[in-house]
Amino acid sequence: MLNEFPIIHTNIWDAVWAVPVVLLIVLIAHWLLKVPESWISTVSTVFALLLSIFITHRGDLAAGIFMGLFYSGAAMGTVYSLKQSYLAFRKRV
């Protein structure tokens, strides 16, 4: 029976290398592989989960899934934020 929340160890390296790696993969998938914009979030989530489960948090599935969703969210937040800032800038100029 599950009575406790899992202990998830994270550090600054998750934000320093995992999120930018996911961001780069998403941009490469969009620009070079011509993945439609409607699938970019899915690519981000799948790759972030794979990265987190098999590399950064291997041996702890709950932590891998939890942090993978955060990696994906951070990468997609960055993409959409930059897109909206660019569109607002273009509209103002």
C-alpha cells in the first residue's frame, strides 16, 4: 500500500541541461523534421519522459515521470512564451 509520497531528488542540473536539451529536440523536430505545430507538445512530452526516466532519474519511475512532465512543461512554456513575445513585437512595430 502506498502511504508516502516518493522522494524526488532534483538539482540545478535538471534546469541547466535537461530543459535546454528538450527544447533543442523540440525545435529540431519542428524546423528540420517538419513536425506539425499541433504535435510539438507531444514530441516534447515523449522526449522529456524518455530523458527523465532513462537518464536523469533512472531507477525511480515515479520521480522520472514526475520530472519528465516538468521538463516538458518548462520547454513548451519557453517555446510558447517566445512565440507570443515575437508576435506581440511584430504587431507593435
